[in-house]
Amino acid sequence: MPRTPDPTPEAPGPSRGPEDNPRGLHFLADLANTVRANPDTGTAELQALLDRHGGPPFHLTEADARELCEATAPVIAVLDTDDPDHAAEAINALLDRYPPRPHLVRLPGRPWSLHTRAPADAGLTHWLLSTAALALGLWLSERGTCAWGRCAAPGCGRHYIDTGRRTPQRYCTPRCATRVRVATHRAARRTGD
């Protein structure tokens, strides 16, 4: 079982700012999408996901991969809600069960940021859910609403983190938004509207 390191997962590279990856939330959305698509996601894919987002230096085993997939269910439940009160209740329950020990960390080439530190004997579940609860709680409190959701494009349904400041986001990527816009335009042309 890997020991729980300090850093909260964030996207790699100094060029990404906090608006591009608020507190590792894109990692949580990607993890939720991966596990939702395949509840039996394997070690190699989860390890690549952690590595891609600059996550902790875990070396996952098959048992770790199963634990991580199972622990993702409460994260998916929060990302599936658009009611701030229900989200707050779920996040508070996670904070009570998996208390984070926040501290400031300065990663190379980045400003100071708040991370969680799980107890030394805690496993992946505690690390993931304490990190997720703190990150989602901070995002909910900053935005005042559930600034996340599921893509509205037909056939997609992937989770996303809404980093926009004006109109609420409806699609996971510009590609999905364009696909819907083009389909709507073509349908209107066919009906003569």
C-alpha cells in the first residue's frame, strides 16, 4: 500500500493558472469520468491519470486501483448534483468522515496553494476523499453554486468543472458545444426555420 504523500493533485506545467485547474478539480472530474465509463478501470489507466494531472507519486497496485475506483463513488455523487444544499451536505459528510489536514504548499514554479495531508497510516480512500471534500467545498463556497456538472451534449454526459465567470457551462468541451450547435443549425435548415 503506498504511503499518502502531501500534495493534492494538480495539472502539470507552470503555464496553467488557477482558473485553468482550480485546486485539482479537473483531476476529480477526469477520475469520475474514467471510473463512470469503466468501474473496473485498471492500474495502468489510473496510474496514467494520476501522472497526467501531476498527482502524488503513488505506485498503484491492482488492489489500490480497486480501492480508488470504489472511493470515487462519493465524488461522482457530488459532481452529479446541481443543488448547492445537497452538495454541501454531501461534502460536509465527507469532511466529517475523512477530515483533511490543510496546509500550504509551494510547488516548483507555482504560487502557494492549499493542499491536504492525510494521516501517515491513511490509505488511498482517505487521501482521495479528504482532498475531494476540501477542493469541492472551497469551490462551492467561492462560487456560491455547484460550479460543475454533466455535459448536456447528447450521448456525452461527462463531468466538467465550470471555470467560467458569466454564463453557466453546459458542455464538457468546446467540441461538444460545437457539435450541438452544428446539429441544431442543420436541423433548423432542414425544417426551413
